[in-house]
Amino acid sequence: MSKIYVAGYGKPELHESGGGGGCFFRLLLTFLFLVVMLGGALVAMVELYPPQGMLILEYHKINNRTKDDYTVPPTEFAAQMDALKADGYTTISVLDFLRAKKGKQALPEKPVVVTFDDGYSDNYTEALPILEQRGMKATVFMVTNDIGLPGYLTWDQLHDMEKRGIELGSHTANHLPLTEMTLDEARDEAKKSKLQMEWKGFKTIFVLSYPNGKYDKFMPKILKEEEYLAAVTGDAGLNTFNTDPYRLLRVNIPPSHFGIREFRLRLWKAKAMAFLGLCQNVGEMKE
């Protein structure tokens, strides 16, 4: 008599190799579809309901000589400034923002602060003419013990920049991460840089840029005691009057690989972060 096998009993059923792979592929496609749909929905929401706030952009060097992650070519920088103007942005200083927060002046509809860290000489020779040609201004954060060294701004250049509408701030005395030293050493770095510039006849230094973007809960207290009014970080997003002034958000702008589209994408990312309320440094840090 021949044997009869019923599915699930007796002789096991055979399955063709690759059946599981097909299932995985379909799951992957479904996941990617959902990601694209959610991404598209986020883009639409950010465009339909754009979050309000001030952009701060972070640059370092503007030249055609050095090729690194901190150098933006002059033509690229000029194109980015043109894009800002075309999109309706108006450059302001950090102090303008702080005055507006106190109700002492009004902000433009789309404010942006263009900042430069470290104080390279090309900020004067390359970036300043590009800004002036477009009626724009900026903020330069100086490492004061580097002033006058080869490749860095001189005291005379800084005085000229300030006369021409550039806001000056501190990037500490020696560009050492404040979070990797004692509180007294961190205070000394912030205090010395501020005094060095003020003793040289510059306007009062109110704003500091944290070296390497590093800060902790103790930094705001130190800066307040040394009569700083604000500090900028490397955290991306938009700044409102609810943003902690000692943790202002900033968008890093490295050299691009995809032209002006990459620049706009970086600005959009900051808007998306603000729209989602992610890492927006609202309120004071808790000790």
C-alpha cells in the first residue's frame, strides 16, 4: 500500500531556497517606502509651517589655497551669500538679536548671523569684500593669542573690520576645549581674551564661541560672571527668544560636494530640527 502524507504530518514539506530572501526584500522595500513617505511629509510640513527663529552660520576659512574641512572657496561663499539674499534673509549681529530680545529693536523677518571662528586673515582679504558688495555683515570670533601670527588677522585688520561693521567676539585666548580644564582655567581663558581685545580699544566683547563647540553646565555661569551676554555652540537649529543665550544654535558650513543644494539642505536641516523640537537648547541648563 502506498503511503499518504498530509501537510504538517509525517514527511516534512520542502521549500525552495530563497523564499526567505524574497520576504526580506519585500520588508526592506516597505521600510524604504515608509521612510520616503515620512520624509516627504516632514519636508511638506516644514515648508507649509516653517518654524520661526534666527539662523547662525559657522564658517572658518574662505580661500582657494587650503583644502580641508574648514575652507570654503570664495566663489562658493559668494554663491551662498547670494542664496541667502535671494531667500529674503538679512544679516544681523548677535548683539542685534540680544537687543531685540530685550525689546530695544526689531528684527528683520528672516534674520541670519554669519560667523567666522578662529580669525584667519582671509576673513579680511576674501570674505569681507564679498560681504560688503552685498551689504551684509558678520561676526568674527578671535583666538586672541593667535592675533598677528602668520595666516591670522592682525590688530590693524581687526580695527578696520570693526569700523566697517563687523562684530567681534571671543574664541578664548588659546582655543583649548573649556570642558577639559579646571573651572579656574576655563574662566581665565574667557576672561583674558575679552580683556585683551577691550584693552586694545575694541568695543566691549559680549559674545564667545566655545572652542570645538564644547561646553557644559558650568560654562554659562562662568561667562555671566565675566560679563559675557551670550555664547554660540555647534548645535544645529533655529534661535528664538526662548533659546538659552549661552547655548545659541549654529549651523556649520563646510566646503560642499553638491554645490548650493547642499548649502540649502544644511539650512533646511536646522529648520527641521526646530520644527521637531529636537536639541533646541530652550531654557537654562540645570546645574
